[in-house]
Amino acid sequence: MADSTPTKNKRRPARGGSGAGLTDEQNAESGFTASKQLSESMQKVMVDLIELSLQGKQAHWNVVGKNFRDTHLQLDEIIDAAREFTDTIAERMRALHALPDGRSDVIAETTTLPEFPQGEIDTAEVVDLMTERLEAVTGTVREVHDGIDEEDPTSADLLHEVLVRLEQLAWMVSAENRVPAKR
């Protein structure tokens, strides 16, 4: 019996199989090689950074309300930082003979970030949602930091840069909804 499912809705298997794995050709270089744990920890950070950039774009396209333009531009800063750090982490992984996996299904299955709401979202809510996500990514970085530092202090130095910038962005974004404490 023939399959009547339209071809366009079927997912084709990836060339070379699915999932990240090492082959002799892909790992022919010499030098320091990341352990499985280091690779997995760096992958966690990379996944959350990719998801942060995607959710930032979703917010960027759908934010409305008071201070729209400022919020819209601030989201661009978050997206740019997330994309830059994603590339830095992925390239570090490759330098350590690990294979970053940034495919959409992997991101969706493994991110620690909560799902972003659909539709138009008020600027004040976007501020809270993005602050929560920035803090989630920094939480992931802090969770894996010590293990990474133990095995590869150079990779941990990259995580320090990620923390400094994302914590700064979280502070700046969250300040949009704060009011001064009464004296």
C-alpha cells in the first residue's frame, strides 16, 4: 500500500544521520579535546543563547505599547549579544573538537527557557518576560561554570564574558518596570 502523505510534510533524514557525533574525518586535528561533560555543558549554554535570540526576535516583532521604540531597540541589543555569544561558544566547541548542534528540533527539545507567548505583548510584559529569560540563560551559565572551569579555564573565561553582558542587559531591561524605593 502506498503512503498517501504529501511529500512536502515529511522530514527527510539528515545526511550522515541525526544527532551530533564525532567521526575520524571531523576530529582529525590534534590538541586538547573536550570531554563529553564539557561538550554537553557548552551545548547547554549554546542552546539557551540560540533560544534567547529567537525569543528576543519574537518579542521584537510583537511588542506594543508605551515606550515601544525603546523596548524594540533594547530587544535588538539582546538579540545581537545572544547571537554573538552563540557563535563564540560554538566556535570554541569546534576548537575543542566538539560538535555544536544548533538544529531547531534540538533547541526546542533541550532549552531551559520557558516558551514565549504568541501574539502582541505589552511593553511592560515584554520587559518582565525578557528579564526572566536573560536570568534563565545566566542561570544555565552559572550552573555549568565550575565544571567547565575545572576542565578548561579558557572556556570558562568565555562564560565570564557572557555573564557580564547578559547580567548587565537583565539589569537594564528590568529597570524599565522598576520604581524608586521610597525614602
